[in-house]
Amino acid sequence: MASDQDLAADTAAPALDVVHAAALTADDVLRRLDSTRDGLSDTQVAARFALLGPNAVRSDEARWFPVLVRQVRSPLLVLLVVAAVASYFVGERTSAVIIGAILVVSVGLGFVNEYRAVRAAEALHGQIRHTCVVVRGGHAAAIDVTALVPGDVVDLQLGEIVPADLRLLEVAELECDESILTGESMPVAKSVDPVPPGAALAELTCAALMGTVVHAGSGTGVVVATGSRAEFGRIAQGLSEGEPETEFQAGLRQFSVLLVQVAAVLTVSIFAINLLLHRPLLEALLFSLAIAVGITPQLLPAVVSTSLAAGSRRLAQRKVLVKRLVCIEDLGNIQVLFTDKTGTLTEGQISLTRSIDPDGHPADDPLRLGLLCTEIVGDDEHAATGNALDVALWDSPVAAPLRDAATRVHRLALLPFDHERRLVSVLVEEPDGTRMLVSKGAPEGLLVRCTALPVDAQGVLDAEFDAGSRVVAIATRPMAGQDTLGPADEHDLTLRGFLVFKDAPKASAIDALSRLASLGLTVKVVTGDNARVAAKVCGDLGLPTGPVVTGADLDATDDDGLPALVASAAIFARVSPEHKARIVRAQRRTGVDVAFLGDGVNDAVALHAADVGISVDSAADVAKDAADVILLAKDLHVLADGVLEGRRIFANTIKYVLMGTSSNFGNMFSAAGASALLAFLPMLPSQILLNNLLYDTSQLAIPTDHVDSEQLARPAAWDIHFIRRFMLFFGPISSIFDFATFAIMLGVFHAGPAQFRSGWFVESLATQTLVIFAVRTRRIPFFRSRPSVPLLASALGIVVIGALVPSMPFASTLGFGALPTGFFVVLVLLAACYLGLIELGKRWFYRAAPPAPARTTVGARERRIGYRILRRARRFSSAGGNG
């Protein structure tokens, strides 16, 4: 607990502990912070920000040291360095220096490429903005959350994430979800009354804590602590910076386990063989370790990072931002997309078309009452952030003559909208002193609270729904002598009429839906709107309608029967936030990857439940926080671009994996056989490492490669069984030509050790590099698929460099010998035969390949449960403005 001296008001930056502030009255807290309900002056803000810094609990600044550590933490590399150092001190200094130099170049290549990817991720993250509404000098404005300082007065609305520790000044039915800090699942009702000194976090009912979510109502509060000084910041700083694993990373990890197993078997076997042949212990160890390093795709992290970074830049140009680069691949895997209707399938430009009485006749009374019952507050700039229907109502030309009269009516109390009631109510006092309750909301929720409904009201309502209109009902009740308002007051209402809104189907939606269908992606609509309206819009866009499943249908279906119901339906209407999450989970239980696209407060739970959560830049804070992917335009074409990019990145990553496992496995298998048959090592450790370095360098261009359209037409997933089969099938084909090279070098050219090593070095590098042109596509023959120019140039360039290495001035230092001209004729023939045999093998392999294994129903989301604080802490990041 801070002392009074610590809490003394200071011109630069007075501070308060939130627990201490909660025990004081609101006015006392404002005095301690040298602030007012009109907020701070610009001078005060500048001074406090200069002293305390940004409201950030972490930094996403790219750091080179962690990237370097990831490059050198391989145990095999460490062992090889130790062995090289040992060989240096026992006299094998030239070999040791060569090995060391090759390792430095290899690590350097990986470091440069991965660090560039980290920088790309930092720049990407900086484009995702998080703002809050703050009052400064009596004027409300939206600012970055990282720009807050103690003493700022902040406005809180439904669905927002509390941007700092606040002492509440005013509340209107405010409730906060504090489960991220306290673990308490029920939202906490807030007030402005002080609590006893020393209260626990869960008991701070007059405070709103950083990182918690506004579950209901609204309020204002003064900032008492920011950044790492807030309770959320202290907890976040004490946690590991580790990130949850995605499906993509899980696949990479499983692949790494496979490589470790293969490398261990080959390394131990080769080491044992060399010891049995009485070769020097150090020489046998270096050779075995070089084999292990050779079979390991050392630049796989660099290739993956480069692919993801390049993909993120292409996606950003197409208005798609990903919070984490690895989410791009997950985006490419989705098979079912659940989306809301407004702004995705419709234009998102809601307009008021008419105001009618319960009998369907034009009337101004519902319009006047609707203007009284809006949640728009503040100036015009702030009003633009209000409820879309309220903004459309307030800005409607037909409402203009009634706005001034509406502003003169005194509003005594407000009961904000929530998704359980689906209503908003106000207590107003007319100029003549009459008080009444005005309620506005979904007709289904409001009509059951009304008495003596007109006979024609339901028919009028149904007709509007069938026309695809959105309808808001208006009802009233006298409230003489009452000053407060609560949900219990919303009863015995009199229906006064309807407000009819229109949101036209989006012109581009039909093409976008057709494009998604061509990608094998099923689109399903989940909306809180009326079932008839949803069916009308979907029918106009060509989506299958069928029976519409409502929230009531979901409530009547148990968990065992829900997957079948969800799988058979395409439209879900009048659903609650819990319904949406339940729908997503049920669909995932059918064994497909699911994405959810939503931008509202009521979408957050479903976004968390999906394999890939997708939101938009204009979404509610809690929706953006829950999402993996942010669209800068709410357009399904933009989403289709993201899906294609995810599949392209995955396809190119798999190309490198298949190349590395098959050709490297074949070469190392050949090395193992040759070491057992020859009187000398078939290739020196430094030569193996150089071969691996040149080969990997050629593969750095894979991220630029084109992907066949048929590969992009369907999602793909990691299949370790497939990779293992590919390695065991195509690896030995590579070894056939290696052993053919051995026979030619010994039987035809009568090569000694140096020339033998040179021949195999050139042949193995050429075949394993050129095979990319066959492996990169399933088309037969492979030249029916065009590689990218960078990949073509890098592959051919490395083959030429490898062929020239034995004749370069430093060749003898590396243990190479000059090759006869006739060898290169043989090399061309061997490479052509190798590619031809690979093509024949592809025809059989892909025809005989078993079906892909069933997809897991437990996606990345379940692995993220323990990381909620770290993930939310990203919004309070100092990199790129505010993260």
C-alpha cells in the first residue's frame, strides 16, 4: 500500500494504487490525481507521459538476440562446434576452421531471414490499432490506449476492454467480466461507492481493472494506474513470454521429432560402422555429426519465417492483418466459415426507411420515441461510435425535424442494451412534467412485455420481415414519481409502433460466396436478426436456405444431437452469444476446421471457440481481442485472399519439407552405405556441411514459388505419415543414383579419395537441388507447372556453383580434386534419368497414396486457454504505436 507521501499530488505524475483509490470517494481520488471530471489539460498529459511513458505492459520490438539463440540452440550444432574445437587442438586445424566457417554462414543465413520475418511481424502488429474514448479539457476524443496517463477520464461502453485501472466516477448498470484476473465467471456489478480499505481485487466494485471487459451497461472512470503499475500489468509481466502453439507449429514440431528419430538412427549406425572399421575416433565423430546435421533441414525455420513474412506483406496489401504470422497457415486450413450478416453479406449501411404504427400506417410517434431511447452520447464524433441502428435513426433525414424536440426532453435514467434482454430503455420527463418509460428493441423481446397487442401487429411485423427489413419495436409505460430504472420495470408496456430499417445485400457478395465455394469452403450465416430476414437475404445471394435454425431450436437440442443439426443447417437466426459459441463447437466436433467472422460484443465467445477467429478493424474491442485475423475491409473477397495466401504458404513449406526429408535422407543413407564399403570416408565432414549449406541456400527462394491451382482449391494439413512415406519412397531413389555415381567414379574414372568426393559432392548437390522442379508439383510431367523465376535462378545457380567448386583455387583446402570433362556428361545423363524416375515414382505414389487421416477436432484454441493474459497484453504494447 502506498504511503500518503507517495500519493501526494504531483504536477508531473501523481499516482494511486487502485486498491487505495477504491477506498476513497471519487472526488478525493480526482483531487489526489490533480484532475477533474473534465479531464486533464494537454500540459498535464504531456508531463505525465514524459515521466511514466506509454500505457504498455510489454514491448513487441524486434530483438535480435532471441532470434540468434533460436538459430544456435540445436544440440547437433553445439556438438559439432565442440568436435571442431577439439579437432583444432589435436592438429586438424584446417578442417576445424572450415567447419566453423560453414556453420557461421549457415547460422547467419537463418538469422538474417528469421530476423527480417520478426521485423515484418512487428510492423504488421503496429497496424492493429486499439483506442478508447477519453475526456481531456472537457472534450471527448478517441486516442490510442497506450497514450493514457493517470488522471485521464475514460468513457466505458459495452464490449470495450478496460484500458487501465480506473476509479469509477459514474455508472449506468455497469457490469465487468473480470474472469481474466480473478477467475470469477460471473460478471461483477459496479457502483461508485467506496469499498473498505485493503479489499481484494474481486471486491473492488467501484473500480474497473485493466484488461477486464465491459459486460453490460456503461460508465466513466479516472485512470489511477497504467502499464506495468496496473494490476493486470503486474501479472502479465510476471508471466512467460511464450506463445500458444498453433496447428501449424504443432505440425512442425511433429516433423522435427521425425527428423530427430531418423538422424539418431543414422548417426549412431554410421558412428558404430566407422569405429568397427578402426577409423580415428574424432574423425568418425565429426563425420557422424555432419551426417546428422546434413539430414536436418537447418534453414527450415528461415524458410517458414520468410514464407510467413512475405505472406503477411501480401495479405496486408490485400487488407488482411494477422496478429501472429503462424495464423496465416491456420487461415488456409478452414473448411467452414460462420459469419454474421450485416456488413458481410449486406452493405452495412443501415438506413431508416419508415416509422409506422402497430397497424402498419405511417406515424411520427414511434420515430419521436425512438429518438428519446438512443444510446448516442457526446458530440457528433463520439456519436459515430454508437449502436449502428441508433446512428442510422439519429442521422436519418426523416428524423431531422424531431431531433431538436427530442433533445429538450429530460432523460432521468438509462437501462443500456444487453444481449439477454435485447432491449434498451430510458426514463424520461416530458416538458409538461410527465414521466414515462420508453423501451426499444427486438420485436420478439419487446412484444412479450406488452399488453393488449393490436390484432394486426403481428401481421405487419411478419410482412416487414418477409421483405428483408430490420424492425425495431417501440413501447412505453407511465412511470409517475419514479427516478430510477431497472429490468424489472420493463413490463405491462403499450406497443407504440415500429421503426423499419433497410440494409441492402452487398453487390459483391454473390461473387465472393462463389469464390469461397470454389475453394471448398462452406459459408454459414449466424445472426441475431429475425429468421425470415436472414432467409430472405441469404436467398437473394444464392445461399442455400433450407430450414432456419433458431436459438429456441438450439435450446431444445442436446449436445449429442447438436453436431448433426449444425452440419445440416446453413442459417442460424435469433441466436445469443452462447448459442454462437455452441454452434461453432458443435461444427468442430464433426471433424472440420472452423472459422468465425464477427465484429460485435456478442461474437467474442464464438471467436474464442473457433479454430480461427476473424474480425474487422472497426469491430468492438473485445471482438478484435479475441480474433486471430483482422480484416481492414469487411468483405468476403478479402477473406478469400487470406485463405489462398494461407494455402500458398503451407504448400511452399511442404515443398521444402518433402525436399529435405527425401533427398537429404537419400544422400545420408548413401553416405552410410559408402562408409561401410569404402576404405576412406565418402565425403569429409566439411564437404557434407558445405553441400548442405549450398542446398539450403537454393531453397530460400521457395517462398516466392507459384502454387498449382488444384493445390489451392482445397485445404491441407500436416500429415506426418504422408511425409514419412514420401521420405522412405523417394529417398532410396536418390540413393540409386548416388551408388551409380560411386560405381562410375571408381570403375570408369578410377578416382582416388579426393576425386571421388568431388564427384559425389557435385552429383548429390545437383540431383537433390534439381528435384525441386519435380517435387514442387503433382503434375506429370513437371514442366506443366511453372516455377517462379527466383526459384529457377537459385536452383540452377547453386548447381553451377557446386559444379565449379572442385576446380576453384581453394578446392584442395576443402579436400576436393579436379574432375574430368567426361564426368559432367555423365552428370547430365544421371540428372535426367533421376528426374525421369522421380516422375514415374510420382505417378505411382500419388495414385496409391491413402486418404488423408481424419482431422483433429481439437484445434489451436484449446491450447490457448492458459495464455489469455499474454494475448490480451498485446493490446497494451509499446511497439508500432500501440499494438
